Amino acid sequence: MSDDLSKKPLDSTRVNVNESWELDYWSKKIGVTKERLKEAVKAVGTSAAAVQKYLGK
């Protein structure tokens, strides 16, 4: 997938790191590496707000 963020998750309140395109989407949207995003989800769960707060975004 390119940098095209037009393909958006159906549930924008949850971060899904199990789908490669969603992992791409969220890592680019939040501005972190895929590995860091996975660590954040593992630490605080899939809530987009909690992930962003954990990452200081």
C-alpha cells in the first residue's frame, strides 16, 4: 500500500494491528513505526485514544 490514507478503518476508535493495511494506516496516521504501534497496543489495548495517549500523541 502506498501513502494513500483514503482507505480507512470502519471503526476509527480501535487500532487493529492484525490487518497489514490497518497497521500501515495507523502507523502513518499516528507517526510511529509499526513495531512501536504493536508495542503500544499490547500495553494499553486497541483503543485509538489510549494508544495515542500512551505514545504521547
